[in-house]
Amino acid sequence: MRLLVAAMFLAAASPVFADTTAGKVLTFNPKTRTLVLDDKTVWQLDPATQMPDSLTPGDSVKIVYTGGGENGIDKVLEITRG
């Protein structure tokens, strides 16, 4: 019984399961919040997406997102340099 309670607690406390990808910035338009990586993938960013103050071509980035939705991406959670 204790094991079951511990498992339930851990499941409730664990963060949302997220996917990640990485690449280099090809272009970033801060006005439209559109990011294009060097592999030509286009990421439309929500105003709530946590990200660096500026992104310039050639920056290496890591994108954390949740899967789902029509295009396989539900929400971009965070972008970090790296």
C-alpha cells in the first residue's frame, strides 16, 4: 500500500513530459515570434514561451515542447542557448 501511495505522489509531482530538439538559428523574427532552424523547421512561438532576450543566426538552441496538436507540437515551453 505504501508503494502505491508513493507512486501516486511521484506521478502527481513529476513535471509535464516534454520532448526536446536542438539546432542552429537560421532566422528569428521577434515581431511575429517565428523561429526557423538550420534544418528549415519553423517554430511559431507563444508569448508565454520562455526564451533568451535575443536570438541571432548561428546561435545553437535547445527547444523544449509538448507533443500533440495537428502538427505534432502542442506548445513550445522553453528555448535555451546551448
